Amino acid sequence: MREQKWMAQHYFIFFLSWGIFLPYWTGYLVHEKDVAIELASMMMSAGLILRGISTMFIFPAMANRFSQSTVLTIFIYGSFLTSVLFIFTSDTTLLFILTCLLSFFLPAIMPGLDSTAGILVQKYNIHYGRSRSYGSLGFIVSVIIVSLVSALYGDQSMLWLMIAYTLLLVAVNLQRVPEALKEKPNKKVNNVSFKTIFKTRHFVFILILVTLIQGSHAAYYNYGYLYLEHLEVPKYLIGIVINVGVGFEIFLFAIADRVFSKWSPAKLLVLASIGASLRWLLAFAVPNAWIFTASQSLHALSFAVSHFAFIMYLAKELEYTQITKAQGIYSAFALSWGTAILTVISGYFYNTQPNFAFATMFVFTLPALVGSLYLYKKTKATENI
């Protein structure tokens, strides 16, 4: 199916760039641009706040005026041009501004692709999990390349790879677009309000749960690279360690449509919160490279199952016209603002003792586990949520 291939290609290419930005960008700022860890943490946190504004308000507002393909194109070009500007400065203020701009453009592509996938699921019946697994594969390929290239040529190579990947995303976006994505929004789409989405049954409660679970990845995303260096893992092996989790994520997304077809989102969230709690408890209690590597397998539960649960909830409970705004809300709260707050908190504890950062993540997953169990018990007998 051509639409399936189009979606898979975009996920793969986007996650090549995401494989640099997510695990390595803090390290790039610290090592290559000589930014202090505390300031780099503030830069990334500010970027996450702006990312939330971008994905919750700017992206949906643009989607109300332009076709889905046009909006994606704008954010793709913005990501490429911003990454190029990093070449020309090491000034702290300018780096702060550029990090915020990159955080505005690049992460917004992810909910854009997810909302696009939601449209293609409804219009062409594509398999979401199968397409999304190519994104995880792209992340693995990127992390391996970054590890090897940075070991050979230094951390400055991360910027050149980011420029190359965003340019490749520009190129792949020039190919023929599925017809459903060329359609301009109608009045029905424009009239969708945030209030209506928030009033959807269980939406707020589920949003809180996924925000706690996804936000708990803050220490891993921002300090995982530095933490592995602290554990004296060789630079060329760090990418392999990070990829263990993504490998399990790929496997999960590849089987999710089939294995979890009869699971309710509430049941999936119970599984995700258990996986997240166990993952961060192990990382805190046993500060050992081998244990940290083994705990990476739980990324399939802490991230992938939680993400899949929310996407399935949207597909079951919301109308086609509501998906873009709902996806923006999820990206803002769960993937941006919640992560921003926990980035600052975990950064404080990381400076005290690196493994303490993961203890704070464990603390935040416990209420998610309790809440998920409550929701599952409440809805098990009467609702498929």
C-alpha cells in the first residue's frame, strides 16, 4: 500500500534526526559548545516548554488553516534551517535561542506524523504499529551512526549529522503526498475546541497518567548519555546501550496491532506504568552499566506501550476532526511540559548523585501505576477503555 510506505518512510527519516536530538543534544551542548550541565538543562527545559506551545497551539492552529502536508513541510524546513544556524555561533545567548527554535520546529513533526498516521488509519486502514516501528528503526540506525562517527571525529559531528538528516527529511517530503493529506480543513475541523476534547470521557485522567509515565523519561533522555559516560562506558558502546531499548521498542510496535488488539487502553497503561516503575527503580538501586543495559528492555513498556495506549484511545474515543488537536495536547503535556518539569528536577538530583535522578523518576511513576489500576478496575466491566 502506497500510503503505508509513505508513512513508514517519513517516520524512518524523522527519527534519524530524533536519534541525535533526544539522547545526544545535551551532551553536544556540554562537550562541543562548552555549556555547563545546569545551563544545558535549562536550555533543554526551555525548549521543552516552547515545544509544548508549538505542538498544542501553533501546530493545530496551522492545521486549521492549511493542509496536513503543508504544515508538516513548514516544520521540516524550519528544522533544517535552524540546525544550519548552529554552525555559526558558540555564544551562550544565541545557543539558547537556537535550542529553543530547534525545539519549536523539530519535535512538532512527531505529533504531526502521529496525527497524519491517525488520518491514514481512518482513511486507508494502514497499520499504525507497523509504520511506527520504522521510526524506531531509524532511531537505532541514527544512534549507531552517531556513536561511531562521534568516537572518530568528536562531538562536532553530531551537528553535521543533524543537518544531513533534516536535509534528507526535506528531500523525502518532496515525494507524492497521499490525497487525504492535501485536503484543506473544513469548518467542522476549525470549530473543534479544546474544551470539547477535554470533556471526552476519561481524557483528562488518561492524559495525567501518560504525562507521568512519559515525563518520567526526562532523566534518561537528557542525562542518559552523560550517565553512561559516568559509568565509564566507552563512547563507541554508548549508542549500543541506548539502542537496546529502541530495539525492544521496535519489536513492541511491530507486534502491537496484533497482540494488543483486544486490550483496552486502561489495561495497556497498567502494563506501561509497571514497566516504567521497575525500569527506574533498577537504574537507581543498581548503578551498574550491565544492569542499566538490561533495564533498557523495559523501554518497550515504559515508552512504547504508553504511547500506543494513548493513540488507541484517540482512535476509539475521538472523531477524525479532533485528532490533530488531541495529539497536540498529548505532545504538549506528556512529551513536553511534563518532561520539562522533570528535567529540571532530575537535573538537580543528577548533580547531587547521578543515579538519584532515576529515583525521582520512580517516584513519579508510582501514582501512574495506582491511577492506571484504578481506571482499569473502574472500566473493566462496563467500558472498553
